[in-house]
Amino acid sequence: GRRVAVGGGGSAPSSRHVALLQQHGGYGLEGYRHKATATMATIRRQASLRPTPRGPMAQESVTPKTPRKGDFFGSMAQEPVTQKTPAKGEFSDSTDEATTGLRVGDLIMLGSAILSIAFLMTVIAQDYGMIDLHSKDFMKDGFCVSNKDTPLLQSHILCFYGDTIAALILGYLGYRYRDMQGAAPVKMGALATFMHGLGHLGAWSDMQKEGWENDPVLQMAPAMRGDPLEKVIGGLIGLWFFFFLLLRSAPHMPQVDAAIHAAIQAPILYYYVPQRFGFTWVQTVLMVIPIFYMVFWNPKKDIFYDLNATVIVLPVAVMAWAEGGACDYGYKAIGGHFWYDTSIYVGMLVYYYLALGYQSKVEKSQAQELSKAKAA
């Protein structure tokens, strides 16, 4: 047969060869080039129809869009953009992306720590007669206690009821949404809430003793009661577990650190803090130490960090001042310390609601982007 020349020279191809070459995309290398171009176009079109990746891989491959101004939840549509990482000490108004600069959550956390320390200092100052700021009943009992003559409706037992019910609800939410994005602040919420309730149950039991209001023990540290050695050791061990379990539930708190802090705080509370001011000391410790870790030992601060600061941490710091200042002015009549406890678990429930809403918004945005890609 006759050879077909692809380059220059040689005999001209027959009409049969021309038809065969046209069927396979043209002549020689030019035909292969057309074939490769068509194949790459098909690959790109199929890739655009694939679902948008989620989870850790999505964070590595795409960067979230900056939220619209005024949109609390922001927008997480997967669109590559250039993000600016704040320099050290620079304030960041970012809502959804993780940053290393100073965030709104940092300001709220540090402000809450200052409020807690200032509350402790004013209580001590008033006890020494230096100021007159907090309610008399609060200073007398160390709590704002309502319904003292109705044991089953007294503030401490109401706290135990509320904390136990809340612990069950938080336990269910923690199990169902254990893979929720931003779950760290509420991951151990059920255990911490129930332990808090047990503390109130113990306080309620002590107040059922006859003549407890005039008991000089309230004016002294537990170690000054003259208890036998085995009771002292049992008290210290119990306080260690109390502090350890509550500190361990805080985000970014290593277990070893929680154990060390508990070993320091248990003897301080047992030997040096008057029993009626135990609440003030404990709430300050459980606010300031976790805040220190969340602000300075937190490698990733994002919208969930800000949310935790806003709806869980700050309300507790504010409620301590409300209880101390308003106890004699109607606060005691409506439940007293019960509302301080309520602010803790209500904050956790609000956190779940907002965090799940944010996650739902992200998934909806991703679904819309996927739908647009398929339509294209």
C-alpha cells in the first residue's frame, strides 16, 4: 500500500485515508492535541460537580469568606479569598476564621476575670469594715439565701434541683452532638454542673442544723473546727476532687495542670478561707484560672471562643455582682443564689443553640454552592 506522509513530502493520502484521519480528530500530532484538550475539559467539568469537602480537609483546601457586616453567623461559602492574619497584639474583628491576634473574646474573658477578682476584693474589704457595698444578708451567709424557713424551697436545694436536671439535659446534648464544631466549652458541662449541684446539696444539709446561723464555724476556716485527723484528710481529699473535676472541665486545661491547681486550692480553702466566704473564693478560682488558660494557652481562637466568652463566661461574672449587691433589694425574694446557678447552665444551652445554628448555616451554604455548581 501507499505510505501516508504526515509532514512535508511524500505521496498525497488517498480519500480513504483522509476520511480515517478526520474520524480520529485530524492529522497526526494535531489530532492528539485536540483529543487531549477535550479529555481535560471533561475532567474539569466532572470535578466541578463533586461535593464540596467538609471537616478538616475542607479547612486545609479552602478559606472561608469574610462575614458580611452585621451578620453574626457570617458566611462560610467555600470561595478562595486572601485572609490577613493579625500581627501580634493587633485587634481582630474576625468572626469565623481562627486568628492569633487579640479578639473580642479576649477582651470579654479578661474583663470577666477582672470582675471576679474585684468582687473577691470588695467582699474582703467589706468584711474588714473598709467599705459598705454588698448586701448585709449576703455578707452574713456568703450567699443570697431565700426561703430559709422552707427547707425544700431554700436556695441551695433549688440549685441542686436545677443543676441535676440541667446536667441530664447537657449530658444528652453532649452525647448527641459530640462531634459538633466548637464543642470544647460544653464538652464536660454535664459533669461540672452536677458537681456544682452536689456542693449546694452539702451547703443545704449544713444549714438544716439547729442554730446554724449563729454557728461560729461560719466565721472560721474548716480547719479551725478541731476535727480529728481522719476528717481533715477526708475534707482535703474531697476538696481536691471538687476542684480537679471542675477545673478539668474547662477548655484547654490539661489534666496534670488541673490536678496541680486542685492540690493548691484545696488546702487554701480548708485552712484559710472562712466558711461563709467559700463561695466567693471558689467562684473566683473557677473563673480566673480557666480564663488564663483560654486566653494565653489557646492555639486556635475562632467564633466559638468568642461565643463562649459572651454567653457562658461573662454572665457568671455579672451575676456574682448582682447577687452581692441586690440580695436585700428583691433578689432574695425571687430565689436568691438560684439565679446565679441558672445563669451557668442557661449559658451552656444558649451556646449549643447558637453553635448548632452556625453549623447549620455553614452546611446550608455549602449545599447551595454545590447546587449552583451542578446547575452550571
